[in-house]
Amino acid sequence: MWSPPICSHAVGSGRVLLRRVATLASTSSQLQLSKVEPSTDAVVLTFADGHRQTVRYQWLADSCRCERCYNAQTAQRNTGPGIEIPPADVQPESSPQLDSANGGLRLRWGKCGSGTAGESFYSGSWLGDRCNSLAADIGQTGRAAVRAGTSSTTTMKLVGPGLNHNNVDLLHGRQLWNRDTASAIEPIPFREIHAAHDRHNRGLMRWLDQIWTHGFSIVRGVPCDKQSTQAALARIGVTRNTLYGMTYEVHNRPDDALTTVGGEMNDSSYSGDALGVHTDGTYWSDPPGLQVFHCFAADTAGGGTTVLVDGLEIARILQTEAPSVWHTLSTVPIRFEFEDSQHSLIQHHTVFATDELGNPSCVRWNPHDRGAMDVECPDAQRDIYAALEVLQDLLTRPSLQHRVVLQPGDLLVLHNHRVMHGRDAFRSRSERHLFGFYVDNDELVSRLRWVRKNVR
């Protein structure tokens, strides 16, 4: 079983990592801070158990949990369409202070992660966890590698679930796209894929080919009811049950009715805020293969435009124009997390996973669910922050974005391992209403292989 690799920069500290894994089981008093020593670009933290950890100011600013930077209701970052990375030379407005009463770190920023002034408090237990998050989540394979001193992100191969050697027969025909070329991808009429009118499955084959070739497809004219949505997708495979249930609905309801799981708003998608392009399920070990959005109602004021970006096109650009950035984003794992009253999910993924030949096979990126970087790897921190700035530029570049105004009856199907999606903001209490669910990648691959073998 694959385990997230430990950063190569941390290999020399193997004994420290293993010792700190054990510390995670310590009492909360042992994880409190006892001393704070500021330096030029970092602060040295001493915990009550004697462990010392140097933490860079850029990391602290990026990890800020003030109300401007962090939505405590959804346990997600407050980030709009862009990725907000503090500059490498960011400095606190005043010297970091030990909060003796609470055993944590307190400091004030001229600019924190959100780019605004504010005060941040980091509890000792939170810092203790983040100082060890990657070490705590590695499996026995990773621990053995640390003991042997052989762990390295450049030697542990990351194979994504989308395209790998098992799906090599499907490699042909995939087409990358940008704003100009995506506009030529035509929607498919619902009648063409309806089982009653598609007895020879040629419409199904066209639909599956479009999803696989381009990473998305729009079916037009689907009746605006849940039964029609589910009947259409049943032609591909079964719905995946998740913590959101078998299905979910996205619309901006009054705050007291924002409910998904356990009566709480647990995701930023249930607001009317703009969302940066992302893939879903980055905090799961196996992200959904297909994501489905059926538009039941559009925003009459024109908000909520859907934004799509081809992750394979982004990968191509990075490989050819910024190979060092590509290397970082395809080898250094990032922490993604989900937290609510009933769930606590953490996964470490590279932004781009690759197959055995080094080809991009899966994209996993969500700026809202990105956790704090792992401070045991300070050199990798610098690399990943610099790489994310380049990624930010590409993901927000208009020439790479396909903007779609979904209308009632439009059924948008995304290959979640490839295409990132986001949206423009829309007004509070908007009529905009999407019904959706997930389908596993194996369902798509199986059905596509079947139609290519059997439909003539």
C-alpha cells in the first residue's frame, strides 16, 4: 500500500520525526509553548516537552486562522478565484509573543494570508500537530524509509487513479483545450443519450467519448427533476455515496437553512461566494472520477458563471515552460483536509500525479481545502510556495478558462481527475440551484471500454 512520501529535505531528521510522532499522543500540556524566540525570517518555538521547531513567517502568515483568512463555519480557507500566497519576505507588524496563559503564539500582521491587517493566535496543540502533520500521517512504509534514511519524493513514485498503465488502451484521442478551442465542443441533446431513443448505444458512446476526450460534456434539455438526472447518469454507472450523501444540492439558502450533514454548513459551495477553480475530494484517498451538475434554476441577475480549466493543459504548459515548477507540483505532497462535527479527513497529495512513464494522470487541487504546509520541510516549503504562485497565474489566466453560463436543463459532467471547476459570485438568496452527485472513475472507464468494444 502506498504511503505519502516524506520530504527529501527531512530525511536527515528521521529520528526527530519519529520522536515527534510519539509526541502527538502526549497530553495537551506537553504541546503548549514554553518559549518563543524571533529571528530574521522565522521564529523558534520551544514546546513544553522540550522539542524546538523553527517556523518561517511566510508559513505562519499562510496558516493564519483569523476570520479574514479562515471560515470557522466551514473549516476552509477564505479564498476567492485566486490563490493567495504571502510573500517570502513577509514580516509580522510586531514581535511574536508567547501567550503564557494559553500556551500559544500570538502576533500581529500588517498583512496576513488574506492580504489584510489582523492579529493571529496559534495554539500550542495546533502548532504541534502541524509541525508533525506529514510525519503523523505516514504509514509503516514511510516510517521504515525514514529509519533507513532512503525516503525521497524523487524516488517514491506517485501514480494517480485516472490514467495509469491499466488504462493505457484509452490514452489515444484525448484532446487538450483552452478558452478558444473549448468553445467548439458542442452540447449533446438529451434525446440523443436517452435510453429509450438510443437503443444501439451510439449516443452513449458519443457522450462517453466527449467526457473522456475533453474532460467534460454538457447535455442540453434534460428535464429539471432528480429522477431525470439520475436516469441519465445511470447509463454510465452507479452514484457514489459520500459524506454529503448519495446526492447534493448547491444553492444559496438563508444562513439558518444551510444544511448538508448533521444540520451544518460544511462547505463553501453552499454560499454565494466566488470559488477558485478546483477539483473535489482532495481530502479523500480516492477522489471521485465524475462530478455531475444539473442546473434546475439559473441566477436571474447573471451571476454564478461556471469556470472550467483543463488540468492536462496546465500540466503541458508547466512541463514545457516551467519544468522546475512541474517537478515540485508533481513530487511534493500538500496537505488537504476536511473537518466538521462528524468527520475529520486528511490526505497528502501532489497537485499532479503521474503514471509510470511520467505522464500527468490526475489533478488534485483545492485552494479552499489546502491545509498548512509541513514545517519539517522548510526548503520544500519555499519551492511549493513559489510553485503555487506560478500555478495561480495559470489558473486565473482568461485564455485558459472556459466560462459556461448553465441554463435550466443543462447537465454538466466533469472528469474530476482532469478538469478543475469554479464559479463567479452570485447574490444572496439567488434562484441558482444545481443538483449533483459523484460517480467513481472505474464506472466511467468500464463503461467507455465496453461501448468501444461493442458499439458499431
